[in-house]
Amino acid sequence: MTMMTVAKALNLALRQSMEDDAKVLIMGEDVGKLGGVFRITDGLQKDFGEHRVMDTPLAESGIVGTAVGLAMRGYRPVVEIQFDGFVFPGFDQIVSQVAKISFRSQGAWKVPLVIRIPFGGGIGAVEHHSESPESFFCHIAGIRVVACSNPSDAYHLLRQAITSDDPVVFFEPKRRYWEKGEVESASHQGDYFTTRLRRPGTDCTVVTYGPSVAVVLAAADAAAAEGRSLEVLDLRSLSPLDLNPVVESVRRTGHLVVVSEAPRESSITSEVAARVTEEAFYSLQAPVIRVAGYDTPYPPSRLEEEYLPNLDRVLEAVDRSMRY
Amino acid sequence: MPAEQSESAKNVRAAAARGTAGTSALPEPHEVIAGLRATVTAPGLVTILSPEGELLDHPDYPLEVTPELVQGLYRDMVLVRRFDREGNALQRQGQLGLWVPLLGQEGAQIGAGRAMRPLDMAFPSYREHGVAWCRGVDPTDILGMFRGIDHGSWNPRKARFHNYCIVIGNQVLNAVGYAMGQRFDGMVGDEQTAEATICFFGDGATSQGDVHEGMVFGAAFNAPVVYYCQNNQWAISEPVEKQSRVPLYRRAGSYGFPGIRVDGNDVLACLAVTRWALDECRTGNGPVMIEAFTYRMDAHTTSDDPNRYRNSDETEAWKLLDPIERVKAYLARNGLADAAFFDGVQAEADELAARFRQTCIDLPTPEPGRMFSHVFAEPNPQLDAQRAEMDRYLAGFADSGTVTHR
């Protein structure tokens, strides 16, 4: 076990994946000498060369579209989208090609491609640098969507994403890049595309993912101080959802709060609420309550504290559920 | 040779050799009628076999023209046209939901397709039935997607001919990425095993960002890729002047690689130029852009009605430039093929059309479970559960297993 930041854990996962498999390539804007604007690819071009860590022209559709061709050729490209709000020029390629080539070709082609996207707010950034677009991707059949919340998952989820034969959109909580945690990096095995119990509890289930996991864990600490026991689950895999652990938890607690930074409408919080209602209706003692970003464009950063789900909003939602 | 045919052909060549078009230099009225809206400033249209069937030498693109070569290309074009016409008929008779005709573009497609080596890779748009033919894809495998059986029946890896791409221009980036991979794999060089990639798109696609980005990436990574634009003058109802102020092939220069305009109705010129371009790519001098200057003689698809937006005079003028007729004239006039040969090819074409028709009608509707296959390469319990849900629902019917949805 080693203590390291989320950023370092991602870097390590990339490095070890490249060491393990010569077909793994990194592509993106400024990923070479600079090591990416968040330094996730720091030092990799120096060690693996310009042919395996490629600075590309500044065009997201081009990055994703050429990565598709490379994947068809047998490579395993890991592409970096610089910020969440910049992925949209590549969205057409993701929807129309990345997600559909296996289906269209009846399995003749696989597209083992990872699209890394730093996401979420809380860093005081200008417009387009704080968004949570994950729900768009969850609506696309044919791609997997995952989000990490801590260094260990950052490492293991990325290793798994790179070895997966399916395309994976990989969300990284940019405001947690510099938070530290233990990582077991000697080897990677097992399935991490699953819901993970972060904290056991008995009174209310709180489901979340990505940057909000830390918020919810802090809320659980605060709730415990007041004698209320929250069970915290981290989805990790956003599509497909691993919902059984959530349903099982709700059967025990009878209460569910779902937390995400993304705008609330037609979101992962909507999906979790709908499906838990379908599968555990008689166990629910209150409606599923959602704490999410508002259905506004991401606000100027001086207002983001009010926009983002925080400890108080989570506790207030738990209160409402428990009072019901 | 009727006088007006020769005159019209001259007009085409003269226009192609002379003017810019679009809004910067309006074409003359007879050029508008001939559909020659975007034309060249350079004396560049590469022609080897004139519309009258006269063989010309081209100094830059030498081609050893043997009777067997020309006979083979003739056969290819006749067969492809024949099943293409059958596709239209099948749609009209309700056997296909849609057909995308290639009529008029046989020369552009067979020339390019026959220029490829077995190891080369092709990325088509959705009209490349002629290229598919050259890659050994059985024409009946094109039927599935237009009958609603599947989204692509042939094995694109085996044929080295990717599935049809319906989103305009997407395939250009995928092709460039594939070509980058060929280069990374060390497959560029003089050896017989060297590889290149060719991607097909139309004049309308040149407006797409993906085509622009594809050219930027191809240049940045020295990708062994040929951008093969069939300028058939029309993007559904929009003439090429909507897409560009300059002749399309001249865009290549601004990306830093050669662009060549070839007479797209001259199968020999398309073959010679594409062969040259693929060789350039294989030996590390890629990318290359080719604009095959041709004409869409039929509708965009069977759902389209070109009478709403173009004059029949235009189509009539292009009929005189037909890619098959000029080859037939060359073969016949020079005594390189006799009536038995032409009759034989026609009989073979009719047989192919009959098989095409019968296979189409016999195509089985897939089991409903097919829709869950190959969505992912790895197991997906969520999707498995949905499939089980559908199976349970369908099993509830007395005649379970057959679904009537029309």
C-alpha cells in the first residue's frame, strides 16, 4: 500500500498499463511534454516516446475519431479530453461510431477505447470547466461509463477500463485530483465496475459517485454525531448501473437519498430513483429524495458553493426523508 | 459520333479545365446546365479514356492498358450497375426500405476499388457498392441494411472494407486513425506487404468538420491515407457550389498534401490516379486527396425526387459522358471484344441480378434477441435482464416466437 493522490494513482495506472501492453497509447491535447493540464500524463512521453504519448491537433472529434480507427487496428488508445465542457465536439463520434461499431459489425470490430474526462466543479474555474455531463453518456447504448472518487479506485478503475474490450468513458473528479489515499498498486485484479459500500449504516441509504462521495461521507460523520446512521454507497459504474447493492441497502433502511453535482433532470439521480422505486417499492418508507445541481447552466464560480450539493444540503435531504 | 455529344463532352472538359465557381466566378449558362458548378483553375482534369472512347496517354499517371484489364473493368461496371438497378426496383416493389443508387459513379468506384491491394483498407460512406464489389463483398450482403435485417452483413475486417457509414464524414477520421495505426505498425515502405487506407466521401461531406479534422490529423501524423472524394455535383438537393468556393481538390494544398482532380467517369484514369496515390501513401508520401469529378445520375436515394431541384438537361448532358459506354466504345472500336463478350457480360449481370433479387426476398427476419447481441464485447447483466424481460413478454403470446409488427 502506498499513499498517493488521485492524480498520481491515475498516472501510475497509465504507466503500468503501457508497460503491460505495447498497444496502449495516450492521445490528447498537451499530454506530451506538459503532461496534461492536470499533469495526469506527467513523464509518460519521456519514458514511452512520442509515438505512444501523442500530442494531437486541437480537435476533440479528431482525437476521438482517429482513436476509433486506431482501436480498430488493434491499439488501445486512452484519450484525454482536457475539460468536461470540451467533449462535445467529439460527442458525434462517441454516439455514432464509438458506441455502435461493435453492434453494427456484429462483433467483427471491438473498440477498446478509454475516454478520460476531468469533470465537476468546485475549482473556481471559468465557464465550461466545471460541468458534469455524465448523464449524456449513460444514455448511449454500447459504452460503459465509470467515475472514480478516491486514489485506489482511480487506479483500479482505470486499469480495468484500459483492459476492457468495450469503450469506456472515464470520469475523473478534478477537484479531488490532489487528495491522498492508500493504493494497492502491486497488481490489479477483480471487477471494480461495481457499486461499492463506503460506509455501513442503518437509518438511511445515501447513493452517490465521483466528487460527491467525499461530501456524503462528511455528511455521514456529521449525522453520526447527531445519532443518525447513514449507509453510503459509491456507484463507480454509472452505466451499466450495479443497482443490486442499492436495492438491498434500501430494503434494510427504507430511505434513499441520491446525490450528484449534475443537473437533476433526466440524470443518474433520476435513474436510480426510478429503478429503486420499481424494485423496492414496498420497502420505501419515503419517496426517493435527490440532491443535485440545479437545472441551470453551471453558474459563475462565485456562486458554485450554492450550486453544488454540500454537507448541509445532504443532511437536510436526509432529514426530509426521515421525517416523512 | 453525333456532333452535340462531342460538343457537350468538350464543354465538360473545358469547364473543368478553366473556371473557378461558386460565388467567386459564376459559371456560364451552358456549364450550369451541365452541372459543372465547381470547376478548376489548373489544367488538371486527369483523363485517360475520353468520353468518345479514345485512349490518351497521361504523362504523370502511366497505365499499362491491356485488353484483359479493360474487359475486366467493363465487366465490373456492368455487373455493379445491373445489381444497383435491381436494388432500385426492389425498393419500388416494397422489398427494400431504401436503396442508395450509384448510377453514374461506376467508373469512379471501380477505378478506385481495383487500384487497391488486398492488404489495403477501405472506409466507405454508403454509396460505395462498386468498391464493395472490388473488395469481394457479395452484393447480396449490401441488402441487409436496406431491408432492415441488420446494419451491415459483411465482415468488415475480412473484406478490409468497413461497414457503411451513414453519418456524413465520420468515417474519414476513423480511416485516418486506422492509417495512423498502419504507420505505427511499420507497414509503410516499398515492400509488397506495405499497406495504405482509402476513405470515400462525397462533395457534401467536404463541409463537415470531421473531414477537415481528418485532413489535419492525416497531415500531422503523415498517415498513409487517400481521401477519395466523389464529387457527384449534388448533396441531395444542394449543388456543390453550396459547399465550396474553390474546386474541392484544391483544398488539399492548404493541408500540405497533393490534390488531384480526375475524370470520375473515366475508369482508367481513376484506376491510374488511385494506384499512384496509394503507392505514394504506402511509401510514406501520404496523404493524398483525389477528387473524382462525376455525376449522380439517379436520385440521392429512392426516397428523393431530383426533379424538384435539377433540370433533366443536366442529366442528359452527363449521359453522354457515361463511364461504361466509353469503355464499350473503346473495346468495340479497337476489336478488343466481340458481341459474344458483351452478351456474356450482360447474361452474367442478369444472373447476378436474379440472385440478388431472390436472396433479398429470402432474407430471414432476425430473432428479436439479435438486438441484444454485440452491444458490448463483455458481459452486461443489465442488458441480460432486459433481454430476459423481453423474452418473458414475447413468450406470453399464444404464437410466441413470431412477432407481427407491420
